[in-house]
Amino acid sequence: MRLSLGGTLAAVAASLAMGAAAAPAYGQSDDDPPADGDDPATARPAQGPTREGIEGGAFDDYRTVEDHQKRVAAEYGIGVRVRTVYVPKFVLELFVEEASGSVVQPGFGLELARRKGNFEMVLGFEYENLSPRDGFWLGKNNEPDDQPLYFNFDNFSWVAADLAFLWNAPFNDKLSFRGGFGLGVGVVLGDILQTDSTCTAGSDNLQEDCMVDPNAVKKDEPADLPPVLPVVDLLAGFQWKAASRLTVNLDTGFRSAPFIGLSSVIFF
């Protein structure tokens, strides 16, 4: 049988076309749209961008993780404080028979702070004037004929450093209650100068009925003061977060003497 070349080529082309139609489309991309007649419900869902979980659990969102790390990471700050020291006369007279008056003096200082979450450590350096007004003082357990001494407080003060441990209890994002304790040491400055005095017999008011003895044996004699004193710090107050890195604190407490004051710290 004789076959023409044209007929042979036509038969081969027809066979190839039928084979291509019957073979599966292995090269089809996952991103290609489904062919006509395919069920859309069985198409593969689109894949979103893969995120790596830094801490696992709910912290797969990078922004959430960053915020979380900021909350738990330690921050360091520097600040200033101003305070008023107040020791009532009746408190002083727990230790002496009569004092010349109360102590109401300013104090100011510097703070170095470290905070992590709701806990802070504050290293404070503070100068405080501790002088009451000059006047006549009478010690306890004196004999009836003992005379008071005139005290001249010559810049009697101290520079003290203490480390305080403070905890915050937030009311909301801006305001919290805080409290804590600390310990430190203070270097005593200035002098207390003592002079003999003489008083009117039967006097009940030393400050009005006594005077410096013109024949005083003891005149402007420095009192025996310790060079350093311990600092015991008890504090309670409120903290306002004026900004994410700026706090303002209103505190009261006992820092070897009762005080009330304001402080502000900026964190870096």
C-alpha cells in the first residue's frame, strides 16, 4: 500500500494532539486561576506572608512583641527632687526637756533610677538643712538648778545618699500608688555652737526668760556631733506618667526625718 507523505504527517499530528489532551497539566502554577468547570471550594487557599514567632504563643505579631519587650525591659533615668523636712517641736522634746522650736527646712537632690515593670530602684543624693531656730535648750534629767544652753545652729545640715526600693500599684495607665523603703548614710555638715545661759528664777518660758550668760565659761563651744549618721527611708506617694518616659512623683514619708516633696525622672 502506498501512503502519501501528507497523509502520514496528518496522522502523526492528530495522535500528538490527542495525547496532549489526555495528559495531566503538570506545569500548572498554584497561582493560576482554576479552569472552567473546577470547583472553587476545592482550590488551594492563598498563603499570606509567613511570620516568625519570637516568643511563641500570642506574640507572633512583631509590633506586639516589640511592645511586650519594652514593657519588660529595664529602663534607666535621671531626675531631680525637692523636699521640705518637718520635725515638730514635740517630737524633738521626746529627747530633750525643751527645744527652741520645730525644724522646717528645704532639701533638694538628684536621683538615678532603674525601673522594670512596676518596680523601681532609686539612688538618691540629697542636701538638707536640719537647723531649727537658734534658742535655749534644756536636756532631760536635769537638776533643778541646771541652766539651759543657748544653741546657735551654724549651717547644721547633711548630704545623704540612700538606695530605695519602690513598688507601683497602677490605678490606670497614667496614675499609680507607690511605696517602699531604703537605707543609706549621711555626712554631717556645720556645727551646733553651745553657750552658757542664765534665766530668771522660776521661769516657765526659756525662750523669753533666759539670756546668754555674760560670764559664760562655755561660749560658742562646738557640740560633739558624729561625722556620719544612718539614713532610714520609708516612702509612700503617687506617680503620674506625664509621658511614656517622664514621671512626676508626689511623696511623703520618713528619711531619718519626716518630709514631703516632689520629684521628676526622665528615662532613656
